[in-house]
Amino acid sequence: MECVTTTADAAKKATDCVIVGIYDKKRLSEAAEAIDDAGDGLISKLVDQGDLSGKLGAAALLARPAGLKAKRLVVVGLGTKNTFGRREYHRATRAALASIRSTKVRDVVSYLSAEPVRDCEPYYRGRLAAQALGEHLYRFTSTKNDKTPPAPRIRKLTLAAAERSDRDELTLGAEHGAGIAVGMNLTRDLGNTPPNICNPSYLADQAREMADKYTNLEVRVLEEEDMLALGMNSLLSVGDGSDQPSKLIQLDYRNNGDASPAILVGKGITFDSGGISLKPGPAMDEMKYDMGGAAAVMGAMAAVAALRLPINLTVIVPSAENMPSGRATRPGDVVESMSGKTIEILNTDAEGRLILCDALTYAQQYGPTMLIDVATLTGACVIALGRHRSGVMTNDDTLADEIVAAGERAVDRAWHLPLDQEYADQLKSNFADLANIGGREGGVITAGAFLWQFTKKARWAHIDIAGTAWLSGGKKGATGRPVPLLLDLLLQQID
Ligand code: BES
Ligand code: MN
Ligand code: ZN
């Protein structure tokens, strides 16, 4: 995908498709105005007829527009002018692209990037547009013979700049946006791949392929015997009922001398049946997405490596399959974690925290600048925040502020939830140092509080993506979240 910038007049641009915006209350953007003038009132007539409302995200595709050099014109609604911010910009861009999904457009010129977007500098306009295009081009077809609808053919995106001086920023943003989309699409591929294919060994193979593909990237995979030697009995207990061996996958990207790394840990349960505490049947297939955290941190790593960012980043993926069997962990079993703390497993379906606690103990040996775990950890998070925001818990409130701010900038929102001792107290056990469940109340937070007990030696945050990693229903599929948030956070580390 190629991305360039232009300052040319919208009517004079020879292209397969030009995208312009209109606001509500019949207000045309500057580019729409230019096209209207060249095209004998083409847009204003449609507005006057009531065919184009300017409602945010409402897009119309016009063929062979009179007076223009372009073969097609997309007019997309931008909503109210004085509330047009980065979220609206992102949404309008996506809507415009969706309106040309089944066309043969190969190159597109967007004038949305030349609009004044509230609190959104040209860098982010470039980044969000290129990311949206990268996402738009994604399809999952590896397990389907029928490959319709065909993949969109867009190969070149031209972004209009309001000022000549905006062009460098737009270009840098577009480059980062394209890299982020590469990461998101890897995350989506890993998530969507069925669980009979995407098992812990498959994730390890994918990590090995990444290390082959990118420079400055090394891989290490710990096998069950290695983990046993390290005392990771909590992690290992989760895979006991599965025929698939558990793995701990580590990717080290070093492109900033010997500076301490940032570490991302991702929950890699490749299928969560619940184990002996078996889940109910409906929508159980969606538990293939229980490796969404692993997919997100691997996607973030792919983006970082593809962009060759000058940072040090380590990604750690504890991976197992949670299945019932005669060898599976029972409710009531007590295991000793790598930290030395003992855990009473009262519910085998609260397995994510059991693999994460050992991975977090392991990660802290590296003295990370920040330690962030990403996990589809609780159904309670979906109840609390819905599918719109990820949940953030931390032992360092400034880190939470940074994460929430990164989510705002990247249009990949998160919300800071509290961690107090009272929540940790809900995890008291009569038979071990702590239990793996804390009762129904505050379930998203007691899960975070469990991890908190294992992360006292780092600047740590936990991101619960149970609601944001995938969509259900007709649009079932992985979203690629929270790769944009993670990349924004990592890009902030560069000065
Ligand atoms: N992977 C699930 C969480 C989940 C459930 C994510 C539904 C998205 C949708 C996790 O392993 C789990 O089963 N959590 C339990 C915890 C409970 C047993 C304390 C849950 O949320 O019900
Ligand atoms: Mn579970
Ligand atoms: Zn799970």
C-alpha cells in the first residue's frame, strides 16, 4: 500500500475515486465546495433535494461526476462542524471506504485529511486514515473455499493537505498508520483462526515466523519441561486437561541499545472450554478468541518491528488450552506458582489469571520500564464496559492515565477501574495464599486484583479486552484492538 500527499484542487485530481465531506446544516467542506463549483452544483443540488444530509458516516457514491477529473466521487457526512473531532474523522473515513468496498477502485484521494479536525493534528489524520485503509483491506479466507466478496483493490491512498507544511506530518502519520494496520491484521488473523489450528504450538510457530521476517527480533519458546523447572505450576495446571502442550513464547525486539525494555504480556488461551468448571454451550465457539491478548501483543510487536521503531520491547505469551479430562485440574486443587505463592483453584474457568501470574513473575526478572498485560480476562468486564472500552487496572495511576490518553488519541478507548485492598481481600482462601476467584461482585476488578498480587516489583497495568477483542453476531470477527492503543503508548516512549 502506497501513501502520498497532495495539495491539488479536488476537482482537478485524476483518480479512481475522490472522497470529500459535508457537514450537517448544508455546510460543505472546502473540497466539497471546489467540486460543487466545478461540477455545476453537483453536491449542493443533492443537499437541497434532501439526498445528502451530512449526517456523520452517511456516505454516497456518485459515478462519473460532471466537471471532475475523478471517475468516482464519495460524499461522506461529517456531522456537526464544531464537534468534528478525531473519532468523527475516523468514523467518516471508514464509512467512505465502506461505500466503495465492492468497486474496482485502485487509487483513492481523500480530502477529509485537509479538514480542520478538532484536537487532531495532521499526524493523526494521516495515521487514522492509513490505518482505516489497512483495516479495510483485511479479509479472512484461509478456511473458506468461497472467497467472495473479492478483496478490495485499493493500492494507493493520497491524502490531501490543507497546507504544504502539513505534508511531512501527514506522511509520517500515514506510515505509522499502515504499520499499525499490519499489526492489527495479524492480531485479527490469529484470533479468527479456528482453535483446532490455532493452538499453543501454532502461536509459537507464528512467533518463530515473525522472528525470521523482521530484523532485531529474536524468539524463545519455553516448553513444559522448561516451565516445570522454573516452577510455573500455576500456568502448567491450566493445560493439564489438554492434549496440546502449553508454551511460553517470548519475543525480544532490541533497537535501542541496552535500555530496559517495555514488556507486554498477552493471555494465550487458544480455547477456553472452562475446563472441569465447563462453560455453557451457547457461543462457546467464541472462546477461540481467548488468545486475543496474545494476538494483540504479537500484533503490536509486528507493528513495532515493521516500523523499525527505536525502542526495546519484549512480548511474552503464556499459552495453553483449557479442557476437561481425567487429567484436568479440579476445583479445590492447590498449586504453587512461580512466585512461591500458593493458589486454591476454586473455578477452573478462571484460568487466564493462572497463566498470567506466572508469566508476570517471569517478566519482572527483566526489570521492565513498564509491564502491561492484555487479556480477555472476564465476562464481568463486558458487563461493566460493554464492547466499547477496554478496562485498565494498575499499581501506578500515572501509567493508567498514559494508557487511557493513548486510547483516546488512537481512537481505541479504555477506562481506568480501581484496584483497592478490599477487592484483593475477596480472594482470601482457607487452604492457600489466595483463591483464583473472588465471588460475583466486582468480578472484573477481583481478577485484576489477583494479578496485582504478583506484580509488586514493576510499574504494571492490566488491560481487560474481553469486550473489545472481537465482535459477535453477523459481524463476528477479531477487531485488532487494542493494537492502536498499545502502539500509541509505545510511540510516546520515543523522544
Ligand atoms: N475467557 C473468559 C472470560 C470471557 C468470558 C471473556 C466471556 C469474554 C467473554 C475467562 O477465562 C473466564 O471464563 N472468566 C470467568 C471468571 C469467573 C469464573 C470468575 C468469567 O468471566 O465468567
Ligand atoms: Mn475461563
Ligand atoms: Zn479464559
